[in-house]
Amino acid sequence: MVFVGIILGLVLGIGALGLYAWISEQTTPPPPPDPSRMAVALKANRLEVFTPLPLENRRMYKVTFSGVYTYEWSGFLGSGGSRQADAAFYQDWDDNFSQKYAGIFLGAEPIGKLEGWTENRALHQYSALVEGFGQQQPLRLIPPKGEGRWGRIVASFELMPPGTPLTSEKQAAAKAAAAAAAAAAKAAAASQPGLRLNIPAFGSGVFSEILEAGVVYKLVISGTYDYGFAGFRSFHGKADAVYGTDVQGRYCVPYDGLRLDGIGVRLLDSWQEDRASHEYSCLYEGQAKRVTFSLKPPHSYHSAGELEVRIVRQPAGTQTAVAREQAEEQKRQAAEEALRQAEQQAKATRAAAEQAARFQAEHARVKAALQAKVEALRRSVHQNRNLFDRDYRLNLVEQYQGKILTDWRAGWVREYNEIFADPPLVAALTSQAREVLDWHERRIDLILLAERLAITPPDVSVVLNERRITSRTLGQVQRAIGELFRLRDQIDSAAERLAIHGYDEDSRQQIKEARRGLSFYFDLLKAYGIAAQSPEQAEDKFFELCPFQPPLASYEQMMERIKAGKQVGPDAVKGKLEDLVREEIILQAKRRHAIRHGREQVRQALDKRLDVVRRDATFFRDFLTSIGVSVEFADFRQQEETREEQFIKLLQEKDNIKAALKERQEDETAEHVDALFAEELAKLFKADEASYT
């Protein structure tokens, strides 16, 4: 307990001492600022901060800027970011402090334009010299964009020793020297001959006198002017004829300011520059007209001042650089032309001899190649000389008519054209191997014969001679009459599709085929003595000529007996209707499958059969309904096994078979069972034309 009391006493003593130090700090006033060393903390908020004390009048201070701060900005649709910056540079996209900017202003002057400006980017320290005027100097920090967030820049002012040259005195001396130099240059220019033009710095054109045609003039351009612009941040600068100042006042920004007839003077002949004295010169050849000088500043907010252009006539015979180059180029071209003509004459002699030799060699080569081609064609025709035999050609067309019109035709026509499109080859074959031309003509004849047979129906006049209806031919006659009705229904269906959907090549083709079929069956029935113009007439004449009535089907006999009033069960008729209903369901499923897989021909064939099935089903349904018989049928698909049941059944069968084989120790046979049932499962899941759900 004593030890705890000691510890508690120490803690309370230390706390009391800390409290006393804090109260003393709050009540003791801060020391006054040192006029020889002052510091100002700048935040990137664009607000002015003044030095703690006025800067001593006519004394120089060294001000040092150090530190780094963070700024943020927002962009379009919430995009933006943050970067860091120091007093003179901010970060690029690779986080390097390489992008210069005017961020800190001392009064209205950017710190980068102060006297004695030095940079140490590695340590983020920059310094300059500032002259005191007995006033507190304002400073403000403007970020490159957006708003400042964290950090600050510290500006430290250090009083320089007495006697340090003042900035104002240096500027006054520089201005006096510049004025003296300008006066001397102006006096020297005034003593030189030539026409002088003053070009104002606001874009107005100044015309010269008429410059004589063919006379070379020297244009001497001198002087500077002031310009400025106001944008996101105002800027004032100076410029001469072709260079403007940067933010540090250096004439290093090129621009096309002074123009002669709209062309920048720096593009004129024999251009020379003296950037230090702002004097430039060039040569210009007169064209018996006045020229226009105009001066356009780098920025067109406002400008003041003018440039001087002195036009000095040059002695006779003076050539521009372009003229000298043209004269030298003419001499060079003349020498080259003489040399070229001599070389051409020598080459022409050699070329004539070489051309004669090449012609003879080419003629021999072409003749040899032509002879080789003739021999190759002669051998090929000799090896296939069966084509000259007429019976062979007829049998070839009869057996391979389709291949001739599809696979072989293009190659035969191409080879025929290659031969007959080569006149020298045709002339050589005519004189040496006439059989080659005849052989290719025979192949073209085969194509023409196959085309004729493809569209010409066979001659069946001998077959369709006079016939009689007997027990053997009765079925053929009945089938022919049934085909007449079917083909007419086919024509009606195709015509209906054309009327509803417009032009359809498949429907037109079906109509053509059906008409040819009708013509054939009418001719066939005519051979049996049944001359008719419609299926109904053919059926009526058939019943007149038929020696016995054809037997009716069971359901037809049932319908006849019911119509006669006999008490007969309609099971056969109802069974026929049920078969038609099942067939319609299957055909509908097949039709959906054909549509999903884009099988248009299959769909059309199914539509034809569906038309017949639905017509017959409607007939039998109406008949049974008229006699009071129910026509409701159970869906036979509900009695079939589902795919899941079939799958489970196959797996159970496989397991049972493999278990039995393992009991008999027939392992090799058991391995084949997996392959067998894999095929069965594949068949189960394979969708074909017959599947429907």
C-alpha cells in the first residue's frame, strides 16, 4: 500500500507540473517576429497572406519557398483525382514533379519572374531576390487546378547584407541601356538607304511601293512590341517579328507574326536571324506590284507598338537563293541530259542487239512450248478416244446425265475455252492434231444432249397404247384416278400460298410438276378408254367401264350400311378417325421440328399431308357426330414412357446385366456393356425427324 501511494503521488506531481507549464504557455505572449528573418505559411486557397512585418525600404531580401501540398479536382460525371505540387512544379501522370506552373504570386508578380530565381526540384526548394519598399508584402498560392486539401508552402524571408544592389536600380540601368541601344540602332538604320515601313501590332495591312519586276530587294525587319490576353489567367508579354516571350520573358516562342502577302516572312528567301538584337532579313524579288505587310500578335486581346520594315534595293545581278539554286539546277540538268543522251545512244545499240537475240530465243521457246502442248493434248485424246464412238456417248449421257450437268460441265467448258481462246494453239492443232479439236467438240455435244434430255419428257407413245381394264389393271386405274385428285389438291394448295404470300419459286415449281403429272395420268387413263378433262369425269367413266365395283374398305362398308339404316356399330369408322387424329398429332410435332431446324422442303411436304389428314378427319368426325357417336379420344402420348422413365430403365438394365456377368466372372464382356448402353443413351437423347413432344 505504501508503494502504491508513492506511485500515485509521483503521477499527481507530474500532472501538476504539466498543467503549470501549459498555463504559462497560454499566458506568456509569443516573442516578436525578427525583421531580418520572417516566415509565412501559404495554403492553396487563393487567399492573400501578408508578411508579419513590413520589408525594410531599399533593402534586398532573399525569399526561399519550400514544402509540398496536395490538391484535388473533380471532372465530368464524378471523375477527377488528386496530385501534389510544390512552389513551382506539380506532378505529371507518373507522379514526377515535372509540370511547371505559376502558383505563388508575390503581389501581382509570379515568383518565377523575380530576380535571381533559382530552382532545386530534388529538395522542392526555390529562391529569389525581393526588394523591400517599407510595406508588408502579400503572397497567395493558387493550385494548378481544383482546390488545395493538405500541406502548405513556407516562404522564408532573409535580409541581405547592406549594399546589396537593388532590383529597381538594376532595372533602371537595363532600361537606360536598352533605350541607348535602341536609339543607336535607330540612328544607324536612319543612315542606311531604303524605304521604311512601320507595321502596327494590331493586324492592319501596310502597303509598300510598287516593287520592280525582276529586281531583288532586301527586307530588314527590326523592333519589338507589347501584347497581352485575358483567359483563365491573364498574361502580358513582348514579341518581335517571329518570336514571343515565355513566362520568364525570354524570346523563345516562335510564331508567324509578320506576314508578306499572307506568307510568314520566315519562309521567304535567304532568311537570316539575329535574335539578340531582334533584327531579321530576307531577299524578295519584285513582281511589278505592291506588297502587303501585316502583323498578327500571338494573342489578340490587346497589343501596342510597331515593327519597322526597311526595303533596300540590291545591285543588278543580285540573285536570291532560289534563283541561284535554279541556275545551278539548270546547269546540273544540262550536264546530266548530255550524259544521259550519250548513255541512251550506247544503250540503244546494245538494246537492239539484245532484243533481237531475246526475240529469237522467245520465239524458239514459245514454239517448243506450243509443240509440247500439242503433243500432250494428242496423247490425252488418244487415251480417251472412246468419246468418238456414238454408242459410248449415248450410254455415257444415259448413266451420268446428272454429273455431266453439275460436276463435269464447268471443267469441260473451261478446257474448251482455254483451247479455242488461243489462236496459235488452234492453228497448230488444226494442222497437226485435228482429232483434239473434234474430241473437245464431242464433249460439248454431250453437255447439250444432257440438257435436252433433262427438259424433254421421254417418248411413251409406244407404252401408252390401247389397254383394257382387268382385274390386274384395276388397281393401276384406281391409283391413277386417286393421283389426279391428289395432284389437283397440290395445285390448289400451291396456288393458295401464291395468292396469300406472293411470288414463291417453290410453289410455282410444285404447280409445274403437278401439271405434268396430271397430263401423264390423263394420257394413261385415255389408254384404258377413259378420256376425261377432270378427275370427276375420269371417276364417272371408270365406274361406267369397270366390270365390277371395287371393294370398299371396312370403314367405308360400315358407313354405307349405317347410311342404309342398318343397326351396325361404328367402331371401324371411329377407329379410322382415331388413326387420323394420331397421325395429325405426329405430323404437327414433325412440322414444329422442321420449322425449328429450317427444313423448308420437309415442312412443305408435311403441310400437304396435313391438308389430306385434316380433310378426311373432318369428314369422318362430321359423320360420327351426325349419328350421335362421341369423337373424344384419349391422348395416346400419356400412355408412353417419358424420357426420364426410359433413362432410368436403361440404367437399371445396364446394372442388372453387369451384375450377372460379374457373378459369372465374365469381366471382359462386362466392359463391352458400357459401350453398348452408351450407344442406347445417345439414341435416346438424339432428336430426329420422328421425335415429337
